[in-house]
Amino acid sequence: MNATDFSSSNRYLFLPTANNPRVALAVDHAKIAQNAFKLYNPFSPKAQMLKKVSATAFTHFNGVAKSVWNVQQKEKSGFVAYLEEKLNKPLVASLYFATIHDKVVLQLQTPQAQIVGYVKYPLNEVGLQHVENEKRAIELLSSRGIVSSYLIADTFEGKPFFMLEALEGEVGMVERDVLDEIVSKFKRDGAYRLAVHPRVAALKQSLQANELLEYLPLVEKICQSSTQKYAPAYEHGDFTPWNIVKVDEGYIPFDLEHFVEEGLEHFDLIKYYYQTGKLLEKKSGEELLNYISEQIEAKEINALLTLFVVKEIVRNREENEPYDFEVAMLETLEKR
């Protein structure tokens, strides 16, 4: 993964470091830099401080900052040249590299610092699956008025990509009543026992496909003991504080690459508090389980938590990510 493959003819600041960048931000002048920093929304206190200091330096003391920070000049890539031809305008690109290195997100501006939109382009097979799945999700949900449609969809060098409109707003923690309002839009008609719920059936298939057969008896046991019915839902799949933006019209979820059409109600809310507790509040084990259980109104919360953690194991396995944390969480759940 190389920023040169996606850069425009601009000067770039790499954060958190040039050797291990999460973002490459165009910082030619203050207005361009101000927009570019919108692409970097870290949640860790250390990263937030880095953003605050560097953003202040480049939006208020631009000339001095360039002489102090490691700023690199890049040439226009073939991809940006293609986008300029397609959109019929010169572009300034800032880049965000996904955590698992499956895709790159480009924030596109005009030289006059007007944000044109955001492009997602896959870097490997996992990224290709994510981009195609998100495109399908946007088509489905936009037809129901839940999210906005993409602006363009095309291919470059045989790989599909799409561009979304710029959402001007704030990303951060969301109040519970707002979360309930969002997930209510994703809820679908009907109700199933876990034993015949489409989401659980798909989970069993994924366990087999990923050679995680040791978790099948646990899922079967939950299905047999469950007595409740659960609605299907359009499952966001990565419903977290950093994937919800507050705009003038309300709150809009984005980053739908893990979307599931036949999802399970409660999974998105569990994901929100699971990630908040695990990553932001550094909870684990029984403390994390109690934190989530206090937020979710469900009679069979332990069964739902178990299915959710198994789902997370499958996801990490598919993306070649470790899942020791999730295995430990299952062991804690079994002791409850």
C-alpha cells in the first residue's frame, strides 16, 4: 500500500507517522488542510491530541508548520488523473488507510477547498468484497430512504469503486434514544426463533466455511434452549460511534462494508457497546459483559452475547485478524 498510488500533486502530512501512516493529508494551504483533517477522526486520547496539535499547526501557522513537520511532495497518481477526467475538474486528494489495509478512502477537494466527495477503492480481495457489499447496501438502503445513494460508481484497473457525497457533521458518542431511533429504521417485519432465524443459519454456514467447527455445538445449544422470537434487521455490521455522523438533518450511519441484509435485531446495539467498552473504556471479561447487558433490553441477553461473540470470531478469521479476546469472552460467558 503506497500513498503514491492515490496521491494528487500536493504536499502531504502523514499521521501518526510517515513509516506507519493512517492518513496522508494534503496540507498545501490552510483551507485545504482544514478540510483534510476532517478525514482523521481518532478516538484514542493520544491520537486526538496529535490531531489537535497538528491541525492547529497547519491551519493557523501553515508556513512555519511545513518547515517543522515532515511534509512530502507527491506527484499525481493515475487514479486521481482518472477521477479528474471523469469529474471534469482538478482534484486534491487526502487519503485514509483502513486498519486492516483492505481499502483506501480518498477525500476529494477542489484546489479552492470545496469538498467534492469521498471515494472507496479496494486494495485486495477482502477490500473488494467490502466495497461491493457496501455498494449493494447503499443501493438497498437508499431506495428505502435510510441513507443517501452514492454519487458515482465505476471501475479502475479492473477494480470497482464508488464515491459518496461529503457529510458535513460531527462524529462522536451518541445518546441512547438516538441509537434506538437509528436501529428502528433497520428493523424489518417478522419474527423467528433463533433455531430458524436466517442470521443464525448464515452464522452456522460461516463457521463451516471458515473451519470453525468447534463453535457449532455452542450455537446449536443456544438455539435449542432459546424460547424467544427475534425480528430480522438490516444489520449495519460495524455500528460504532466512529461510524455515525451528526448532520443538520439528524444522525446518519455510514461505512456499511459489513452490512447483512438478513441480520438479527440487537446485534448492532451490542456492537456499539461492545466496541465502546472494549476500545474506548478498556473493559474486558465480566466487566464488559455487564456493561453491555445493562444497555440491552433482552430476556436472553447471554444467548445473544454468545452468538454475537461467535460472529466476531468469524469476522476476524475472515479478515486474518486475531480473535484471542473474543475466545476469552466466550469463556467468561460460559461461566455466567
